Amino acid sequence: MSGALAELRDVSVHFPIRRGLLQREVARVRAVDGVSLSIERGEVLGLVGESGSGKSTAGRALLRLTPPTSGTVWFDGADVTRWSRARLLPMRRRLQVVFQDPDAALDPRMRVGESVAEPLDVHLRLSWPAREAKVAQLFEAVGLDAALRQRWPHEFSGGQRQRVGIARALATDPDLVVLDEPVSALDVSVQAQVLNLLADLRQQRGLAYLFIAHDLGAVAHLADRVAVMYLGRIVEIGPAENVLAAPRHPYTQALLRAVPRTDPVQAKAHGFQVLEGEIPNLRSPPTGCAFHPRCPAATPRCRVEHQALRPCGTGSKGVAVACWQAQ
Ligand SMILES: Nc1ncnc2c1ncn2[C@@H]1O[C@H](COP(=O)(O)OP(=O)(O)OP(=O)(O)O)[C@@H](O)[C@H]1O
Ligand code: SF4
Ligand SMILES: [Mg+2]
């Protein structure tokens, strides 16, 4: 076992689709298909791909919230794939999550300070003064006045609610936080502020992040390494500077050229190439390389044979690409 903090080894997560009175399995959604990735202590791994590519499911598998169909999940040198809830509890303290929608983590009937204190009550059982001091300290750590902890979620802006969500995730002093599109739901004007906060917190606390996002731009500031997912598989992984400056997989190249779909007019005006074609159905993914129906470089071989991830490039340590043409 490597010194990785958390690791997925050849993990697949398939969801059965059931129909009829007998609820017979008629098909399977291969949300995650043979994914291996590891996160070192203090490292930020960006996980990028279009909607439905399996990013959240991979994150949930790492958090042990979704059981893998096959493969193993490792945390701090231990295979935790089959650990019971009770055995997982101490690990959960060290492994937290921030979701896209801050409201999902905040109970509207609870004062925000109580939401932040909840994980403390589950894991640490502090005395009342120590608990109050810790909550105040967490509010300040995420740039909120400690007095605001008496307020209700609806009194906060989206950006402030996400700050509370981050404070809650940090309450138990985790080693790794899965950030599942933490700024996608926020106004563009506050996205940068929250990203800067996440960068500062990482520096101060030596945190590792699995940073999930749709586009490469969002992870560029933070990620040490980037993994690109397409239809449940990693198609390219490597140091961020290599993947962003010299993407080798045609899908990564297309993602880098693509601009947010929310602004197609500007995209056209600037002549950017937006990724063409529909994402195929996960129930019956294309044969060979799953990207071939959309790939400008596809050859007849790509339609029948799948290339597994393999190391590429001499000067780019640690880059692996799943494409026949990648050098
Ligand atoms: N509990 C579930 N039952 C059945 N199918 C599921 C379940 N969870 C996810 N899926 C399917 O698995 C696929 C991958 O979903 P996932 O949410 O992991 O993708 P994603 O990359 O996070 O997408 P997004 O960017 O939209 O969040 C999708 O087709 C989704 O519909
Ligand atoms: S293997 Fe072929 S179809 Fe797949 S990305 Fe490479 S060139 Fe395109
Ligand atoms: Mg998702």
C-alpha cells in the first residue's frame, strides 16, 4: 500500500434498473467503471467531467456513502470497503464533504451555529464552553462574524450559506474534504471569494481535497493533479500544469476549449469550439473507446478496441491517458 491518504482501487459502481411487478433487473447504469485514484496528504485532486460522467458517484464511493459493486476503498492504509458503520465512525470524522447546494447541509429549522456544532456533538462531545468557542472559531475561520451563528439559514446569502457549509465540514478537523462542485450554485461574483477561502483553509490546515467540478477552469487555481472522467472512466490524469497546458486526450482538449454553456452567444462571438454531440447512454456505452462517436481523431480501431490508461510523455511525469493516439 502506498502512503496515500485515500484511494479508490479499480472501483466500479453500477446501479441496477428494475422494471415490472417482480422488479427484475433490466439494465445497469455503469456510473463508475474501473476507476483508480489516490489522494495524498495535503494534496488537491481535481475531478472534472460533464454532467453524468460519474464524478459524484466516485466521490460518494470514496466517502463510503455508496458501496462499490467491485473494487476496494482505502483510507490511511486500511481497506475500508467492508467496514461496518460503527467501525467507520472514527474515519468519518477525518473525511468530510461540502455539496454544491449549501442548503442540503443546513437544516432550515436550525440556527446556523447549531448546524456547525452538529458534527462536534457526534464526534467530539466537548463541554458547553469548549463547544461554543469552537463554533465561534469556525465561523471566523470561514470569514463570518461569530455573532452570526445565532441566525437562521434563510437570513444568509448563497455565498454565506456555503461558508457555513464549509465551517460544518471543518468542525471535526478532517484530513480530507470532498468538495462536490462547491461554487457552481453561487453567483459568479462570489465564486472567486469562496475558492480563495478554500485555498487559504487548505494552506492553514494542511487539508487534502477531492475537488469535483464540471470544467477545468474551476479547478485550475487549486488542483495539484487533475483527473478527467468520461462515462464513468478516467480518461486522463496527471499533474495540473501538464493536463491544463498540454492536454493529451481529445476529450480533455475539447473540455479546455469549451466555455460554460450558459453563454453560447459569447462562445460563438469569440470563436470557441463548444463540445459537440450528446453524451451517450450509460446503460449501453459505445464499443471500443467510449468517446469515439464524438472524437474528431477517431480511427476504425477506436470503434472496436478500448485503450486502458497508460503513461504518456517523457517530460511529463505522472501523466496517464486512455487514448490510442496519445503520445
Ligand atoms: N442512486 C442512483 N441510482 C441510479 N442511478 C444513479 C444513482 N446515482 C447516480 N446515478 C446515475 O449515475 C450516473 C452518474 O451520476 P453522477 O451523479 O455520479 O454524475 P456527475 O458526474 O456527478 O454528474 P453532475 O455533474 O451532473 O453532478 C448518472 O447517469 C446518474 O443518473
Ligand atoms: S482512442 Fe480514438 S476515439 Fe478515443 S479519444 Fe483516442 S482517438 Fe479519440
Ligand atoms: Mg455530481
